[in-house]
Amino acid sequence: MRQFQFAGMMRKYFRPYILVRPGETKRYDEYGDPIPSDPERITLQGHIQPLDAKLTQAEGGKYTAEDKALYTLSEHAGGDLIEYQGSQYIVDDPALRDYSDIKKYVLKKVVSNDPVQ
């Protein structure tokens, strides 16, 4: 299958976003309970934009107007936490795109009164 090279064209639209990974617990208190460590914050580049209205309607209310689409060269797994412009999003749908070097992910907004730590 032919692979299209869109990265050169898309780089001018890329903006920084942060991938937040939970820190590894390596310390324990005197009772043997793990002490939570600080999360690892990795700055990556990508293009984040609103979801297409057709996708929002086709999924029967699974996605809202606050959910986003992420186009990037980086690899993400379902459940990864992304921070962009002060909001938190969870990678919901890691779609495989063998025909392009740009990867597309659907990001679900984390509810503001229940942020992910």
C-alpha cells in the first residue's frame, strides 16, 4: 500500500501539547503504603481541532462539541492523558492509518469537576 507523506505540510500547524504519564511509585512510607510520585509530563507537537459534526452525529451522542481530534506524528494508546490549553483530554479512539505518516486520535474532554490526577 502506498503511504502518503503529509508531515511536511502539517508541521506548520503543529502546536505543543503535553502527554501526562503517571509516575512510577518507588518509595514507600513506614507502613508500607506507596507514596505517589509526580506524573511525568512530556511535551509533544500536534494539531488539535474540533471534531467533525458528522462524526459527532454518527456516534449517537458519544462525542460532544468539547471533544477534539489530534493529528500528530507521535504514538498514543487509548487512555493516554493529554493536556492542551489548560484542558485535559483522554485518547479515546486510536484509529490506525496505514496510508499516512500522520496519526489521528479522538480526544474526549475530561469533566472539569473530576480531573484526572
